[in-house]
Amino acid sequence: MGAATGSARGPRGLFGPRHAGHTMAADDLGALSLPVGDDGVVIGDDAEGRPQMVGFHRSTPYDVLLIGGLWTAQVLALRAAGTGARVAVETGRAQAWTVLAQAAGAGLECITLHDVGRVPPMGATVGSPVVVVRDCGMRPPRGRVVSSPWQSVLTLLPYLSPVAPRLLRDATLVGVQRVSPQEAEQIGRILGLGRAEVEALPTLADGVTLWVSERERHWVMTSGTDAETGLLGVARRMD
């Protein structure tokens, strides 16, 4: 796994702890105010072992494309639910999501399953953010429910397909797991990846993802917690 690289600007899609901690007097604590609904989802660790996060809860539309395996998408769904989001899964293979949906939320319907094209309006607000996970196969249709303020959309694409170039160009954040050399070349052209990144994509281990946001590049290893591994098994690219 290569070292993370990025532009001089702060990352738009990915962020992680980069600064030393701050201290303040106890008498000043009353002046603190915390942003509501802007929790980050830990997606794994970078090459130096630093946690990397994605902020799914945003006041502007946010589209994420993951070219990879179901396991990673399900871990992200679980972790998004853990930050307080309502997660709506649009899928044609509900049986692959049923156990996860039942286990999440300790009996609360924080992860709900919907047939393709049947996700209802979710009513996302700053106090009740939504993440829609689209697991609709190689050719996901244009969804009726799209990203909007406080409602992000994560689309899972197992491999490249005729709709992939559009999805790659429209996404704010793209994650790419192990793909074939031919797919890596096409993805590299669209995303403007360097030669070393393109050549690395076909060799990635299970659980490793290259996350790309504008000029940001981050290699991230996602490892399941004990609870996640007990529910979903170990990290894998193939389903």
C-alpha cells in the first residue's frame, strides 16, 4: 500500500487528525458550540496508521462512488448508522443485507431495505441526516432519490460498466478497490491518476481502497472491528 499524497489544500472529501490537541481553561467551556450532524465516518487507516474519515452529513449534496466489494459498502453503512444517520439501502439482493439490517440499531430501524427504484422520500434534516446506499448492480438506474442537503448517496459498483464514466465524473468522492489492469487504465484516465497509482490498483489487497477527491489521493486500509467481523466476516473484494 503506497503512502498517501494530496494537495496543499485541506481535503474536500477525506479528512483525518493532522494537528496536535488544543487546550482551554475550564471556565471557557461554556463558550463552546458543536456542529450538529457533521459527524465523520471512520473508513480505515492510511499508510502511516492514521484514521481517515468521510463526512457524510453535509449541508450540500454529496455523492460517493465505490468501485469495490459489498463488504466495504456494508461496513460503511454500519458505521454511518453508528453516527446517527438513517441508512436506506436500495438493492436488488435484499438477502445480502437482511442480517446486517436486523443487527444494526439494537432493534431500531436505522438501516432499512428497499427494492431498486422504490426508496421513498426520506425527509433528511440537519438533526436527522440520511445516507442512501445504492447496491443496484453493474448498471444502476438513475435513482428517484438523489443527494440533497443532509442526504448523501453512496453508489456501489462491483466493476466498470457503460455507466461507470458518468458516475466517476459526477461523484464528489470516489473509492477504488482492486480492479483489472484494463479497468485501472480507464479509471486512471477519467480521474487523472498517476502511473504508479494505476499500476497499483490491480494489486491491492482485500480491504484496501484508493480514495480520490479532486486532487486528493489517499490509500486506506479498512479493517473490521470484532463486531463487524462477527457479522460480515473478514474483508474481501469478491462477494
